[in-house]
Amino acid sequence: MRLVLAPLRAVLFVLHVLAGLATVLAVFPLAGLATRNRINRGWSRILVAVCGARLVVDGEPIPPHIRATGLEPWSLGRLVLSNHVSWIDVFAINAATPCRFVAKAEIGRWPLLGAMVTRSGTLYIERGRRHAVASMNHKVRDHLKAGESVVVFPEGTTTDGATLLTFHSNLLASAVEIGAPVWPIAIRYTDGGLPTDAAAFIGEMGLITSLAKILAARDLEIRITVLPAIPVEVHGNRHAVARAAREAIAGALGVPSEERAAATG
């Protein structure tokens, strides 16, 4: 059955991405941010379904207006911190609530998907370039001040989902500076109810190979657990906030905390 469904899903995936690219080129320039975000959310929900995955969102309830538009009117937005397993993390999070993402610049060079996420407002950071982090923090601060939800993957790379790396705190500076809430979320993947690396996009794996693994999964579930917001004023600095966010996500995933990992490693 999987051998029959996977090619069909692949065709639907390409058609859906092409439809999304046409939308961001033709519709987005004429639409306001809230409308673009609603379109993003609906498109991402369909993409997850086309890939044969089921999305489950649990934990803290997402306020309805944020869930629909990703915007906090007349207030500071939220800096979302998430563990990172796959390229599909972005679309799963967007399906739960639309966000703006900070991503490595090479994603913008991906065929089709790169052009679409670029036009959707992804913020690209050129790793290794001098002043890149400072420049990105300025951009993130401006979007938070505009009430937007901005996602950062503080591990800096993807994992197989069974581990959690140290969180880098550089891109938390803007939230700490202006007092925006930090919102940790945990992403985990299961197939048939068991942990799986079917979605893991790691090492030298190519996008097509990763997509094929996802499309061939039998019963892929993507679970997003929304954790309580971390008040930055309580922790005082970006390093402490990063540690608190990692502890919360580690607890939700059932992986060792940073202190335990260091003690056993």
C-alpha cells in the first residue's frame, strides 16, 4: 500500500508547492500580513496532510487570534524556540499557528520550496558572516515589536529527534532586550505510535531523499507540544532563558536535561 501511496503523495506534493508558489507571487503582494498568515496556515495544514502525516497540537492553548494570524495586536509578539528535526518542522509549526522563521540562507536556494518560503517572509541568516547575528537580532526585534511570532531553532542544526543539543542564545538577545515572551515548543515524530527518524533531515541527506522517507512512512504523526511562556524578566539574561527553554523542551520530549547530559557525557 505504501508503494502505491508514496508516488501519489509525491505528485500531490509538487502540485501543492506549485500552487503555493503561484499564491505567494500573485496574491501576497496585494494582501495584508494577517491575510498572508491565514493563507500560510491553511496551505501548511494541507501540505502536512499531503505528506501523509497527522498533526497533533497539545499543551498550552494557543490564543485563537494568534492561532489564526500569528499576530498579537497592540502588543509585543512572541519568540518561539523549538527543537529541530526536519524541514517539515517549519510547515508543521505554521499549520499550528503562522509564524515568521529564522533560517540558514541556503534554504532560500532550494528548488521551489526555497522560492516560496522566501516570498513568505523567512528571515535568512548567513552563517559565518561578520555581524550576521547582530543584523538578524535587529530584524527579529522589529518583527516582535510589530506583534509577530518569530521562530528560532536554537540548536543551530537538525537532530534525529532522540537527542537535544545545547541551545545557542545569540538570537534571544532581541526578546530579552525588549521583554518579549519566549515561547518554547517541542516537536516529536512517531510512526505507528513509536518514535521514528522518518522525518529526520540530518547529515548530508538531500531534500528529495528526506521527502521520500516522509512520504513512505506508514502512520506518521507530528506532535507539537506548546509549553508555558518563559518570562524573560525573571531569568534576566539570554543564557538563562535559553537554558530554561531547553529544560522545558527536554522535559516534554523525555530526553536528558542539559545538566544530566553533561554529567553522563
